Amino acid sequence: MKSKSRLDIFRAMAMILTLLLLFSMGPYTVSGQSQKQEPPPSGIVAYVPIKLVNDQEVPIENGTQVLISVDWHHYKSYLARNLMNVEFLNSSWVPLYAWIEDNATSLSSESRVWVRIGVGGIGANSDTTIYLAFLNASTNNFSPYGYWGEAPELSPQYAEYDNGALVFDYYSNFSGYTLPAGWTSTYMDYAVVNGITAQSVGNGIAGSLEYSGAFNPEAEVMDVNAYFNGLSGGSGTQIAGWNDNQNNRVVLGLSDAGNGSQYSLLSSRSGVYGTGLHFKSIPNGSLSNYQVWSVGAVGNSYAYLDLNYNKQISISPYYTSTVSFPYIFSSTTNHFIFIQWIRVRTSPPNAVMPSATFGYVQRPSYVIFSESGLPSGTLWSVTLNGDSQSSTSRVIEFPVSNGSYLYRIQNVSGFQASPSYENIEVRGSNVSITVAFLRLYEISVVESGLPPGTVWNVTLNGQNFTSYNSSIDFQLTNGTYTYSVQSVEGFNCTSPNGTFVVSGEGRSVNLNFVLMVPFTFIELGLPSRAHWSVYIGGKFYNSSSSFISIYLPNGSYTYVVILPSGYETSAPAGRVDWNNTVVIVNANSPIRNAVEISVLIAMLALITIYFVRKSRKAESRRFHKKQEEKQKLEEERMGEERK
């Protein structure tokens, strides 16, 4: 039994450890699916995941303002004293508009913060994760035009860091000295000085301040940070609420006209809403403090009044108008209302805020780039998986999650980064990379001898470069470099291959191209495929054809022609230059010449004998023909005589 008991204990401990491990690994699940935690943006020192759970049957829409209570003291080691280094972000690390309402100090254990939920909202019976992020303690993220702001009275100067207009559907802190745009006054005595003080121009006179921007009380809540002065009851009415412009009657409001030192939820109905006034009273709380009064409705089921977000009173049933206007009313000069801010916000389903559960503080891993070689204050840049950062300091950091990353270092003018790119792996710890910037020196490879505009090429350390100009310029670090020069038609480089050294300064590498002249030797008289040679420019050039073509740098050259045994030429040597590039070599043999003359004489004799014989035969034929004609004529004459 003891053994079984120990086994159960071990199993329980293992289950607890597993749950703790899963919780520490985060993030939370959304709608039963695991969210992939992307690395936080640069500049975030640490962050806390916050799970927001909507247990209503209706989704919380995009843009709804969610109230979260934050224990800043728990995170004091990450915070600036006035909380200026805070940021709220959604699960994709997109910043969310947020506004702190009270207790803006790192010593506070309870502070109200409004966060405007971004795209997607929170589904019905679902949840989402947002992040409370801590930036460097010296970073002031407060701004009236940014994502993090505070109530107007919390700033060093009134409303200096108040971004409420970006967080809420409608918001005014009544800063300055005039009524904000959209507000009108009727029979009201008011003053705008870092808030608004208002009362009627006379006892019994109905004075009002009204905002022209309509809102829907069935879907939105009106909040006022107000102080009601001189609550004595029966001495006039002070109201802050909304009006639907139906016969200029207050549809729903907060009034101090109750039974002595009490606030009331007032419902004044007329026309389609019925008639009569409905009052319900609540204690006023501390008269010396400004308090947040909220007036809202849940559909047309009931209207309610909250004091500091705690339910105080409701009227049911209550039929609201979906087109209503913020409204301040007074009928007495004995009392006044002071309001620091007034706002309209989107109501969550059934006016129930989602619950917020804070996770553990987490720190991102970092890829840390440290540079050397650049002059102090030089701007340099790194791109890591498409995300780029630039800095004039020696270090650039990227917060990352586990995974594979490709980085590239952008070259700085006059310097080359080494290494300039690389694939790295992040596995739960920081990765440090040292980048050396090597100074570059101007190196020019300069050609001479080519006509202007001629294309020429240089291969430097295996890489080919082409130019139409007289030079090819490089920026190179210290070292030894090998080059080769490709030939150019009609020209020859005198140093087609070589090396040069870069050592702390720029330099020029000079290349000389010389014009190549084609010299052609043509032989006449040698037998087919006979071998013959030309010696020119210190070299022999051989051929078994009738041509020998030789390319030599432009100049004047002496040549010698060597013919096979038994042959000679009348000009066995000579000189060629640019104006005399073709040489005809007439090859002949003395023995061959004698034989050829004898043969020629014999042929002439034979031809003569042939033509003599042919002439004699023709003469004989002509003689016999004449004899025949003569005999015929004689016979014809003798015949005539006989007759």
C-alpha cells in the first residue's frame, strides 16, 4: 500500500511539473487552438501575456475598449517610475491603443487601464492573448498621438500625454480655454480651464451643454469624470447624461436633485417613451474626489448607473433611443458641475468585461550584432529575415524566437562587411555575431592603346568585369589579387595575366594594348602540300598550304622565306610594315625549267608538223577538185561538138 501511495505521489508531481512546463512555454490557446508565438518587435525588454476571456454568448467586437486592472508594483523592476516605457500589443505584436486612468506609478498595486481591442475582437465563449510589454526604462512611449497615453490630470502638464481620442469612440478632456468642436451652450455659464465648470445662468433657468455627435446607448456607454458641488437637495438640478432630442427632454441622466446628498438615476420620458420622471437614489460617495460615473443601457431591457465601475442602480424596463447625444444640464446657480473628461465607449456584451489573467514575465532571445572597424558614430544596417535595423552604435539587437534566420550586413561607403551574410540557428539562447568592417581602397585597372569605346574585359579573382571606358574601378580591401585580361580583336595585351597587392592605399594597374597587324605570305609555284616557312619577328611560321598569315604588333619586320629543296625564289628576304602587309613568293626550280623548255620545243615541233601536214592535205584536195572540174568541162565541150 505504501508503494502504491508513493507511486500516486510521483504521478501527481509529474502532472504538476508537466502543467507548469506547458504554462511556462506559453502562449495561451485561442478557441482551443495553439497560437504560434512570434518574436516580439525590437526594443521590447520583457513582456507578459494576458489572456482575455469572453464568457458571453455574443462576441466582443473589434474596437471595444476593455478595462484591465494592472498590478504595476509586481513589475516594478522593468518599469520607469511613471510607467512611460509600457506598450500593449495583440497576439501578432501589433500595438494596441491603451490609456491609463489612475495610479500611474510603478508603486501602484491596482491601476485601471483601458485597451482598445484590435482586429478580430474576441469570439463568443472564446479568448485571445494580448501582451503587456516593457521597453527600455529610458524610453518615453507616452504620446497624445501614439498608442500609450494617460488621463489628463496624470501628465506633467494637463493632457500632455492624453491619447483618449484614439482609444475611445468619443473623448474630450476640455483642455485649453474654449468649448471643443461640436459642443454648443444654451443658457449655461461655463468656463473651460483644464476641464469644464458649468452651471445655469440663473436659478430656475434650464441651461445646457450638448455635443452634436450622436451615439447608440444600446451599444455604447457614456462615462464622465465629474464632481457635483453642493448637494443639498431641492435647490436645483445638475445632470450629466444623454438626450435623444425628443422635445429636448433628458432621456437618461445622472442628477444631484435627490433626497439630500444623494445622486439619482433620472429617467424623463415623453412622447413615444411615455410620461413622468423616475428617480432612484444612491449615496454620493466622497464629495472631495472626482469620480467616474457611467450611464448605459443593455439593449432596451434596462438602463444603469455605475459609480467607479460598480453597479449602483438600474431602471427596468427602459426603452432607449439609438440616436442620443452627450448632455450636461443645470437649473441652478447654487451648485456647479466640474468635469475633467467625458467619453463614449463601446459596451461589451451585456456590459460584462472579459476577465484578464496575467502570465509570467518572459524575455525574448536576441541575435546580437557587434561591429568593429567603423569610425565612431557611423550608421550601419542589418537585415534579419526581412526585418531591418540601423544604428550609429556598435551593437544592433533583434528579439527572436527559436528558428532559422538569414542575415545580411549592408556595406558602408568605403568599407566592406565580413561576414556579409550567413544563415544562423536560434535555439533558446542569444546568438552573438561579430561583424568586421574592412576599409576599401580605390583600385583602377587602366588600359592604353585601344580606340575609344572599345569593349574590353578584366577577370579579377574569378569575377569578370567589362568596360567601354579606359579604366575599370574597384573598391578592394588589403590583399593580393590575381587578374587576367581577355583578348580584344585586332589588339594584344602586353601583360594579359598578373597579380597586384593592395596595402593600405589605392593604386593603379596599367595595361598596354598594342595593335596587331596581319602579315600574309602567298606562295606560287610549289607542288600541292609542299612544306615551306617564313621566319619573321624571331619565330618560324610553317605551312603546307599556299598561305601563311601572321599577326604581329604594328611595326617594321625583316622576313626570310625558306622553300623546299630544289626550289628558289627571286626575293627570298625582304621587309614588311603597315603599308606592305602582303608578300607574293614565286617559287621555281632550274632543273624543272630546262625540262619544261625542251618539252615546249618538242610540243611546238609536233604542232608545226601537224599543221603542215594538215595544210598539205587540204592543198591536195583542192588540186584534185580543180582537175575534176576541168575534166568535166572538157567532156561537156566535146559533147557539144559532136552534135
